[in-house]
Amino acid sequence: MNPLLSRLQPYPFERLKQLFAPITPNPAYSPISLGIGEPRHATPPLVLAALADATQALAAYPATAGLPALRDACAGWVHRRYGVALNAATQVLPVNGSREALFAFAQTVIDPSRPHATVVCPNPFYQIYEGAALLAGATPYYAPSDPALNFNVNWDSVPEAVWANTQLLFVCSPGNPTGSVMPMADWEKLFALSDRYGFVMASDECYSEIYFRDEPPLGGLEAAVKLGRTDFKNLVAFTSLSKRSNVPGMRSGFVAGDANILKQFLLYRTYHGSAMSGMVQAASVAAWNDEAHVVANRAMYRDKFAAVTPLLAEVMDVRLPDAGFYLWAAVPGGDDVAFARDLLAQYNVTVLPGSYLARESHSIGDAKGFNPGAGRIRTALVAETAECLEAARRIVAFIRNSNP
């Protein structure tokens, strides 16, 4: 067996399953799960119709590079959304969802023969970043989010020796689980570091279309163009239809950016066998070409968060995020694991302990490690508003009854 498999840590939901194994939830309450970030709004009818109309595509092997119509639709969306012009033939590549692509990308980019191969990722983080780094033969470096910086990473805290060995940087904006959007000043700083040390940046932007401010979140390609970097050197952005269009089961997204890197990524994917089904490609074209369902979806999230956030804020340190569908809330008492366990036992509501989404980090000059997710929970407001409100009321009752 590949010895690198032994370096993988249990997935957060496996840890949650083990935590909850001895618990019998209070049968007086129906179960409500806020633990998994799986979109549960209705799939747009235009996507279902496109799938049904493309069944003939099952009779042929799909091309790994995707149909020209799909690449054109992806490039067109990027232009409408960010004002960025892409060459659809060389700077866009369809992928089977951002999760699969993020993992495969690290296998393409990392050269494990170089000493001290390092992958930098935010902390807390989407666990695929860590697994992708480890199985590519690299060592992850966990750069902790800073509450004083709206839960963005203080990139100045990463030692120069780490940057010197870095081959790949994962950026997640809007962030999972924090909902923070990285500002232009940070992008400018990271581009300068990439130029100096030569590492590649993978910008995970799958939450970009669920936002709560008037201005949509800044994207990596958009930041590059504003800084005069129209060749997108060492930058690849990842996006997905799962959250934008409520189709997580389609496993559809695309990557865009540096044409030289995408050429090599396509080569890897050709051997990896990761071509997107022709049916899914047809439905994806329909989804990327329509914005009305995205606006309606965003409005539902805005209404839901406007109802739930003030209720939880009565008893917790929590605020409306910049974007995404998570609330990143501090728990009274600071024990996020005990909070999640007891909440399920007493009120049958599932949330995810923040410490399960993070790893121990170290501040400069401080040998004592800390987990930047400890003391917080991630609540995924993906269900209908009524169910999310009921869960919020139970959380409020749980906290008030635990701290009379």
C-alpha cells in the first residue's frame, strides 16, 4: 500500500460520527443537521430539463477537455461576473466538482523530489487541501486565520523559510468555515510572494455566489487583472456549480487561469480518467448561462441568515459572514466538542466542532501550539428557513439552560 496513506487524518465527519456514537439524542425533538455543507435548496428546472434532453450523450465517451460549448459558457460567466476575458480553449478546463480538482491539482503541481516540499493552506481549512498535500508527498503548513483580520490569514506571520520551500498555496475566499473574503491587499502580497519564490496558487472560490454585501466577493482572476497580471502566471481559480446552482450531485465545476499549468493539468487528467459526463456538460452549460436562479438562490440565503443570525447573537459571539452559508460562532465556555456533543444529546441538533476543521498552529516566537478552530462551531444553514430557525431556537434554549 502507498505509505503516504498512513499520514491522512480522519475526516471531520468521521470524527463527528465517533463523537456521537455513544449518544442517544433526545427523542422529544426531531433531528436537525447543521453539520454538513450540502446545499438543500431545489435544483433549478432548467438544469433538470437540460439533463433529460442530453441522454444521448451517454452513448459516447466524453473528452477530458470538455465540449467547446461548456468551456465557452464557463469563460462567458467569468467575463460577466468578474470582467475578466479568458481564452476558453487554453485557460478554462471543466472538472468534476472543485473537490476532485483540488486534490488532483496538487498531484500535478507538487514535485516531491525537491527537499522540504511544502504546501501552505489556511487554518481552519477544507480537509482536501491537507490530504492532497500529504498524498503528493509534501508537508502542509497551517497558516492560522486571525479574528482581528476578519478571520483572514495574516500572511506576514508565515516565516520566510516556509515560503522558500512552498510549491503550492491553497487560498479559500470566501472562506470555509469563516465566510471571510480576502481583500485586494492580500492578493497583491501573495502575488509578490509567488513571483519571489515560484509557488503556484490554487484559489478555491466555490462559495463566491452566496454573499451578503452589496458588492460581490473579489475573485483571484479579477484581482490578477486589476494588478496587471493578465497572463495569470502561477494562478488557477477553482469554482463549482454545487453551491451556486444547488446541484452538488452533478459534481460539476471548472478551473481557469495560467494556460501553461492547465496544459499540464489536462495531461494529468487525461490519464486520471476524470472526463465529465456529456449529460452533465449539457446541464452545466445551461446553469452557467443563466443567472436568474442564482439571484433567487442568494436571496433565499440572505433572508435565512437575516432571520437566524440575530437570534443566535443573543447568546453567542456570532456575526453575519461576508459570504458562504456557514455561521462561525464562538461557544460559551470555549469547549466546542462538548458543546456539539451535549447539543445533540439534549436538543437533537447537529453542528460541527471548529477544532475538527483545524490543526495545531504556532505563532512566531511561541512554541506553544494552538488550534484556531477551538471554541467555535460551524453551522451550515443549508435547510429551509423554518428548519434553520427551529435549530437556532433550540441552540438558544440549550445555552440558556446550560448557563442560567
